[in-house]
Amino acid sequence: MRRPGASSLLLHAALVATSLISLTPLGWMAAAAFMQPGEANALPPHLLPHDPTLQNFVALFTRLDMARAFLNSAVITVLATVLSVFVNAMAGYAFAKLPFPGRDRLFRRLASALVVPAQVGMLPLFLLLRELGLVNTYAGVLVPYLASIFGIFLVRQYALGVSDDLLDAARVDGAGEFRIFAVIVLPVIRPILATLAAFTFLSAWNDFMWPLIILSDGHMATLPVALASLVGEHVQDTELMMAGSMLTILPALVVFLIFQRFFVRGITAGSVKG
Amino acid sequence: MRAALWFLAPALLLLLVFFFLPVVAGLLLGLTDFDIYAIGSPGNARFVGLENYARLLTNDVFWRSLANTLFFVALGGPLSVAVSLGAAMLVDAKLTRLRPLFRTIYFAPVVTTLVSVAIIWRYLYHPRYGLLNHVLGLVGAGPIDWLGDPHWAMPAIVLLAVWKNFGYNMLIFVAGLQAVPAELYEAAAIDGAGSWQRFRHITLPGLAPTFLFVGVTTMIGYFQVFAEPYVMTQGGPLGSTRSVVLFMYEEGFRWWRIGTASATAVVLLLITLAGALLQFRLQKERT
């Protein structure tokens, strides 16, 4: 048998090697984003910029309208996050704590629709929004993000733990249901709302196929859509594309690092639903 | 109760109009010859029964897309699950220091934007300047024309998918590992079981429900692969990376053959339902 010291060394070597694999593509992106034009194609490859420059980022914002794409992404993501937290929190709470005939059956029906891939309804949804005049609008891209079965599910599971005595006491005191929800329930279920917000933020920010379909006008494009069309014209400009990739990835990474705790909870909660 | 209605109304209405209605409409559109002429005036669309499905069955591009997707799922699914389990065991090992740091690092690719990492990997895969071929060259292998060779393009996309996704299932495996009772390991150690025997007879059976969940959700997710081939190869070379969803996108939004595209979406739905049913059955068997 190996001594503990040797196993520990081996274990940590494996941990570090895996970390390098996870981080190298992102690290190379960050380095190349600050390289001079052509430097990312040097042989042997440069791992760090020899003469760092901001010109790639300047080009993105001045020549290439990425500021507008960034703004589009930010507005859509923030609206999606705020609105979906409200919509799903109310529904999840009702499914947990406001009894009515057939409620649990309705919830089970809804939960079983979780397996339906979003792509199945995308074409008709596009045609519907086209009829409503919502193609190339923020509202059009937002509507499918607002209510989410997974979000309702997350909130319901958490809200089941809210004490009925607390709610009944407030009802005896004459508080209305909306007041109870706003004043008593929301503060109690805040952790799961943070989870939901983190999930919605990241999925809206990173989403590609839906904005690609509904935001065909270049001025309305989100960052991923703008980036995918930029790579068509500027595939030779490695450094520029890496700056654009970094601009897109960085906000997602920062939000993840801040909300990590809540994010992990959502993933493990989702996995035990079985 | 009246209040419940008000609480549920926004979510249910949104889901009804913007999710359930489109899904049902998709089933119906798949039975019509809805195309670019019908978009202006829907009256031009005719009911054609199962003709779209019959045509899909004789469409080589569709079959190729389905085969490509199955290859992606069959190679990427097990590989992702295996790497996730390996990473989970590394992170969860008793001797591991700085556990939260490693967990965060492995999870970071999961939250990155798929389009961006697809672009990054496109450069990493560059046959001449790419970092990957450079590393291969250091050990005397390669170079490989990753995205230009029809035999390598799909494996290259699998590699990117595994890199990006393994952290997600890793978290679920860590939760599963922590649910395996520690006494079992202690008892086995007293009985003189080696580490492989403990892995084989305690860890793996203990993780069976986790495997089921992770395996099926990963495969369902992988059937929907779209952005990677869209950004990295546009389905090429020689159609070797065109996925079912990319085929659907091209039929629907490039050629406006909405009928064919809707029928393709229904095929995707049926495959997904079959996967979910499999999970349900296997889970029932266990209990």
C-alpha cells in the first residue's frame, strides 16, 4: 500500500492537471484578447501577449457596434431575470401553499412537460410573434424566458417548507394574500429566488438559438448572436474574436462567482426531483 | 380559491400562449406543406398528412444528421459521464485540499457562453497555429486537421462538449457520493477490501440512481446539440457535423420549409420522450 503522502501527491497532481485543462482555453482567450494583430498565430504559440494592447476592445466598441450588442444582452438579461423571478415565485408559492381543487394534479402535469425540448415549439412561436409584430423586439425575445416550469418547480419545493402557522396568523390579522406574499413569504424564500435569478441570468445571457431566430436585425442582436456573425467576416482576426469572446464570457463568469452558492443549490435540487 | 388564480395566472398564461400552444401548433404544422408562400397568407398551406414524415425518411441529409447526432450522443454522453465521475471523485477525496477552489475551476466552463467557447476552440483546433496541435507536436503526434477532416470534426466537437459540460454532472455526482454511507467503506476496509473493490462494490452501486439521472439528462441534452456545429463548422465538412437541430434550423429558417422543419422537431420530441420514458422505467424497476 502507498503511504498517505504519496497518494496525496498523486491526487493533487491529478487535480491540478484537470484544472489546467479546464482553464487553458479560457486563459488563452484572455491572453490573445490583448495581443497585437497576428500575434495569436505566432509559431511557437505565445501564451502571453508580448506587447499588450487594448486595440481589439477599442475596435469592438468603435468599429463593430459591439456596444449595442452588449446593451441588448444586458437589457434582455436583466428584464428576463427580474420578471421571471416574480412570475415563477408567485406560481411556485401558489402551488405550494394556496390550495384549490386539482392543484397537485395540475402541477404534476406541468412538471411532466419539463422534458419537452424548447426547440419543438420554436418555429410556431416565431410565426406567432411575427403575427404579433414582435420580431426584432425585446418583448419578442423575452416572452419565452418569463415563465419557466423548472423555475416554478424550484420555488414550489422550497416554499413547501414555509410554516402554515405563520401564514394563518397573518390571515387572522386580516392581511390580504398579496400582502402576505410580499411581506412574509418573499423574505423567507429569498435564497431560492437568488438561485432562480442566477439560473435565469446565465441562461438568458448565454442563450443562442432563440435570439438568433427572433432577432435577425443586426442592431437587435445579443452578444452571442453578434459574435457568431462576426466570426463569419473576421475569422482571420483571432485577437479581435478573442476580445469579443472575453467580453461575452466575463459577465457570466462574474455573476457565477458571486452567486456560486445559490447556483450549486439549484443544480443539486434539480437532480433529486426524479 | 380566488387568490391562487391570481398568483398562477401570469405564469400559466405565459406558458400556455408561448410554450404549449406553439408545441401543439408544431405537431399540426408538421402535417402541412407550410412554406414561404404560406407565411404571407397562411391560407396557402395545405394538409398533407404524413407526407413530411415520408419525405424525411427518404431524405439523405436528414438521415445523415440523425446519424451524426446519434454519434455525438453515443460518444459524448458516456465520455461526459465518466469524466464527471472522475472529477467528482477527485474533488470529493478525503485527502483533497482546497476543495471549493477545484470545484469552482471545474465548474467555470459550464457557465461560459457556448458561442464564445465554440469560437475559442475553433482557434485551438487550427491545424497550423492551434494550441492543441502544438501540444500534440511536442509529444511527436499529429498534426490533425480537427475541423477540416470529416472523420475528426465530430470527435472534436465531442471533446469541446465534454470540456464544457463535465462540471455540471460533477456537482451532482459529488452530492451522490456524499450520500453513500461512510460506514459501508469502513466495514469494507476492515474486511480488507482494496480501493478498486470498494469502488466497484460500494461506490458504483451507491451511485446507481445518480447515474440514471445524469445519463438520461445528458443524452437528452446532447440530442439538442446546435450551437457548436453552427459556429465551428456550419455542419461541415461534407455534412459530417450537421445535427438534427441544425437540420431543423436550416429547413425552417434558411429555406422556410416549415412543414419539414416541424416534422423534424416532432422526431426530436419523440426521441426525447423515449429517453425520459426509459429513465422512468429504470427508476421504477429499482424501487
